[in-house]
Amino acid sequence: MDLTKTAESPAPDDTYRPSEHELERQRFRRSRRRRHTWISAVCTVVALVALGAAAVASPGWERVDSLFLDGAELRAAFPELLRGFWLNIQMFLVAEVLILVLGLLIALVRVTRAPGLQPLRLAATVYVDVFRGVPTLLLVFLVGFGLPALQLQGTPSEPWVLGVIALVLSYAAYVAEVFRAGLNSVHPAQRNAARALGLNERQTLRHVVLPQAVRNVVPPLLNDFIALQKDTALVAVLGPLEALRAAQIKADYDFNYTPYLGAALLFIAVTIPLTRFADRLQRRAAQRTWAETGR
């Protein structure tokens, strides 16, 4: 056996090379994707053109154009709308933090099994049932006008603060149920493994259960906060000069409803990116679940 020839011979090439059949399949998939993309784009354009043509051809289009699509009116009202929308964002940010804290506390109370906490569990259950059953707009009225009527010392008087309290009370009930579902989704084996490693109940909840639960519920939480961002406009009934209230004042003064469209565009500019981000997180969560479980 020639050892020199064997040592100098090149190593076999293990690089994967797709076969001609596989290359043909890949080309076919790319071609099909391009064809589907073009078909989708053409159908979308045709549908939009048809809807636009139907709207323009309608008998009342000229009136709608003058009352809702006045560019000069939108430019005149936009600075005031933008200042009002900043108040919406501030209410959203403050309410979001409070809702997360209160919702998590309620969820933790509801999932605990300590016998001595039965009164708290009952109170948390009643809270969730009541505030999920009351419409948010009605709750804004009740808190905004009812709380100051009590004349309690220290009661806030600013309308936007009262509106934030109402939003927190309403949305904390929904978020608490989302957190509770996430806590219950963690497999009991995770708790058992943590206890076997010597962690107590509090350490197990903090380091094992809660991180997994929060990761599981991030997409639905984002959906709730997208709805919260829109519902900050409900506080307009209490009088603070947020985007909807500013649009209403401008529309009543000029008898033109274009400012309402401007306010809607501001909300859309925030909610659409949040929606796409939530969709992306949901896809990633589904892919992670498929990779972990194989189904």
C-alpha cells in the first residue's frame, strides 16, 4: 500500500450539492411565488380602483369630498390635533404601566392555592367579572363623574387622570386573565423540577414560571395595548383636549369633519406598526413552539 499517495490524496468533498431535480423544484417554487405575488398585487390594485371609482361615482361624493377630505382644513387643524394626540400617548403610557402591574398582581392572586388567601382570590374573581362586564365608555363616565361627586379628600380633579383610572380599571381585568392563562400554560413539570433543585415556591414563581408565562403572553398583551391606545379617545367625553376632543372642537367651529379624519390617521400611524409587530411576535412564538414540540 502506497502510504505517500494515500496521505497526499485529497479528502472527499462532503459539500452538499442539490440534484438537477431539486434545482428544478426550487426554480418552480420561485416562479410560483413571483406569479402569486403579481396576481395578488394586480387583484389588490383592481379592487382599490373599483372601490374608488364607485365612491367617486356615488351621488353624494361631492358633499363627502368637501366635508371629510378638505386638505386645507386638515392642514389648519393638524397642529392642534398633534398636540392633542400627544396627550393620548401620555395617557396610554401611564395606563400601560399601571395595567401591567395591577393585572399581574390579580393574576398571581387568582392562581395561588394558599388557603389563607381565599378572600383575596374571591375579590380578584369578582373584580375581573365586574370590570370585564362593564363597557369601557360607561366606566369612563362612572369614574369621571362619579368619583369627584364623592368629594373625598385627595380625589384627583384632572379629567385625563380620571380617564386613566377608568382605563386601568377596565383593561387590568382583561390583562389579568391573559397573565393567568400564561401562568397556567407552564407545565407542572417545570414547577416540580424547580422544587427538586431546591427552589422554594417564591423562587420557583420568580425564576421559572413567571419568565415562561410572560414570554407566552407577549403577543396577546400587545393586542390588548393596541386596543388601549385607541380607547384613550374615550376620555374625550370628560373634556381633556386630546386628539378626538380637538377634532370635535375644530369640526364644530368650521362645520367640517375633516379633522376627524386627521385624528383617525394619527391613531392609525401608531396602531398599524404595533399590529404588525404583534403579528411578527405571534409568528415567532408559533415557530418556536413548532421547533420545541415538532407540531
